[in-house]
Amino acid sequence: MERFTERGIGSIVTVESTTADVARAIHALTAADLVRLKALARLWTRGLPEVLGWSDVLHEAIARALDGSRKWPSGVPILAFLSSVMRSICDDQWRRARREGRLLARDDDFEAGEGEARATAPDPERALAAAQALAAVNGLFCGDPGALKVIAGLADGLTPAEICRLYGMSERDYDTTRRRMRRALLRRGLEWSEP
Amino acid sequence: MTRWDPQIELARLLEALAQEIVAASDDDVRGGNLAKSVIRASADEVRRVIDGVLGDAAESGDVDASLPYAAFLREQRARQH
């Protein structure tokens, strides 16, 4: 990220030209980058509860990056940065939906204490949507047993070495599988229907 | 025995898959049985979203007007009105 210094009265202030940098980086994205960006937006919007499409989330992510409400950390690739902003927007969306659900539930609660119990309970709607999204991701790789093993390992938070050890995969098998997965993700990321 | 939490699993999985997409090479994009027309159409679609945001940002002053792209968008909008 570009930085320049301005000499203020008696001090040197470091200024980050974030907005201009982000605009330049986004403008410089190649066709392949744009395809990756769309696949990322599709991935993060899978199973969102509201009618919020991938382009809405991408639009909002770029707007937040440009207005400076999300800072682009130095050394992070622009696609990774925008991906993290989109993830945060989708998380916000879930939180908003849950809050609104609670407010509605509170209106319906006649017995004291019931609202509090609901507030601390797991969110069944989100759990169901998450289970459906997991099934959709598994379905994406249903014809590829190797990919399903890697997916299961990633979902369990295992490292590549642990996945290889657990499933008896060689490092080469793992890398080949990951390449197949990337291509399938890109292909299906563009084909997935709107959530 | 711990209870299965699909939200945690999904969060981990999406994060890992997002990293895979970010790490995908240009060859992966072109070699994934994607028709050129699909790649072009998708890139155009995303560029339209970007143009929309950059255009709004240039108008509101969030984007440096001296930036060629923002200036171009501003000029184009001025011509349209």
C-alpha cells in the first residue's frame, strides 16, 4: 500500500492513500481476477437469509473499501481483502436477521423469561441454513471422493498435513485434489443460482 | 461427545474455500471447462458492479477525482446529463 508523509506543525504524519489505492487496484483487476471475485461473492452469499444477491454484497464491499470504513491492510492481496469484507457483510446480515427475529419473538412472548431463553439459545434458522449450505458444498464435489475428504478435513479445521495423514493421501494427491477443487469452485461459482 | 455445529463447520469451510479461490491461478480460471463467453460475461458483470460503485464514489468525492478512472466516469456521467 502506498504511503506518503506530510510534515505537519512539529510532527511527521504518515498518511495512507487507501481510497486511491483501492480504486487503482480494483481498476487493475484482470478478467480472471473478476471471475475469481464473482466466485468469492457467490461463495459468501450462499444461504444468506434475506434477498441479498452476490452483486449486492460485492457492491457493498467495494463501497466500504472506497469510503475507508474498511481499511486495506498492507501486504494483503486486493481479492483476499475484498473477500474478508464480503464475509463480514454476510455475517452482519445474519446478525441483523437474528436480531429482527428476536424482536418479533419478543412481541409474541407472553410469559416472562421466555425472551431471554430464546436470546441465549442457538439460532435454529442459521443452523439449518448452514447445514443446507454444507450439503450444497458437499454436493458440488459429490463425484470426487478425494475432494470430499479434503472438504471434510477443512470443515473440521484440520491442516493439510493432518488431512493427508488422516486419509492416507500423498502430498501430490492433496495438491492435485486442491487444483480440481479450485476449478470446480470457479466453474460452479459462476453457475450457482442466486441464493 | 461434542455437539455438531454446522455454523462453525461452514465458517471454517467457506474460509478455506475462499482462500482456494483467491489462490487459483489464471490457468485454473481458463482450465476449469469454462467457456470463454462465460468468463467474458462474468467479468463484464462484475465490471458493471465496480463501475457502479466507482461512479457513486467519484460523485460523492470518496475517490480522488484526479484518478483517471474516476475522472473518466465523472466525465461520462456529465455527458449523459
